[in-house]
Amino acid sequence: MTSRLNGRRGTLSGTDVVLVTPVLPGWIIDHHRLRSPGLKTIILSIFNGWANSKLIFSRDTDKCNIRDADKVGITMANIFQSVGKGWKRLWEKNKRGKLFAVAMVGTIVSLLSLWELMVMFETEPLKDYPIPLVEQLNEWAWLTLIIGGIIAIGGWLYYHDHNKNYKRFHELMDTDSKAQFVRNIDEIEELALDLGPDFERQVMEKRKEFRVKTR
């Protein structure tokens, strides 16, 4: 297995797995015995501070001490980059439903805030119908009205655009003609990239069906 971290490269044996976790200088990560059959114990220890850390891993499967360990110089991986990619993948999965949910939340927040403001200013006929919990907002209802309105407007605009692309994508994909599919492939791929990984997989399956080579 080959490990690449921020431009540096270290070659490990096929059964070795390295867990890299950003830690504070001086911390020592205890041994991690992996439960999967065939995987070996990895012992990590951090030296020389944050910027110039050292990774130590052990190939000893029976003992949890650092014996005959190899040292591999690394720069600590950026955990925020990994988390960001994870959130992006999560967001892109069923993006249509998530955009609808965001727009609905913004709409509900703005409507409840508007209701509270009308109660606060004793506007008929709502002044006698305060909503529990929401009435605690008082003057803060102005802020939640603005924030909810921005989320609602932005959410519905993005949802409309996404929905339009969604319908267009299925119009172009719903064909039994290879020539027509190839003619529209650029637009189809652009729409798939915007819609998310599930749609990209559909394009790849359609390519295989028509035996269209990937460029």
C-alpha cells in the first residue's frame, strides 16, 4: 500500500494500515489493534511538534510495543480538508430533497417570525393568538425574519434551478438512440456534475449500455 500525505510518499506493506490523526505536540496515540483478519497492529507516536511530526508504525502483530519500527517523516494531514470533502459528498447525495428541506425551513422560520411581529404590534386578528416559544423572540423576531427570508428565497431559487436541471437531465437520458445520446453527451455530463454522484453513475451506465468510450 502506498501512502501519500501532502506531497511526501512512504511505502508500506500490503497488510499495514496507517491511521493519521492531527494531534497536539507531545501527545502519544495508543496502539490500535484492528479487528479485521489479516490487518496488523499499528502504533503511532508523535515527535518533534506539529510541523515536523514523525509517524512510527509497528509490524509486530503480537506485542504492543514499538519494536523494529520504521520511521516515516510526514506532515500532519489537514483534517478540515477531509471533513469538508465528506460534507460535500453528503450534500451532493439527494441534493434535490435537501434543497427543498432548506427552503421549507427558511419559509417556516420567516412565517413564524412574521407572526410573532404581528402579535407584538397587536395586529388584528393575530394579536390574540401568540405561538408558544416563538413569543419569546420579542424584538429578535426581526433578525429571524430576515435570516429566514434569505434562506427561504435562496433555497427556493436553488431548488427551482436544480429541479429544472433534474428534468432536463432525464429528458436527455430517456432515449434509445445512441446517436442522440452522443450528440447531447456534453450537456448530459455537465448536468450530471451539477446534480451529484448518483446522476454521474447513471451516465456511466448509459455509456456502457451504448458502448460509448469515456473520454
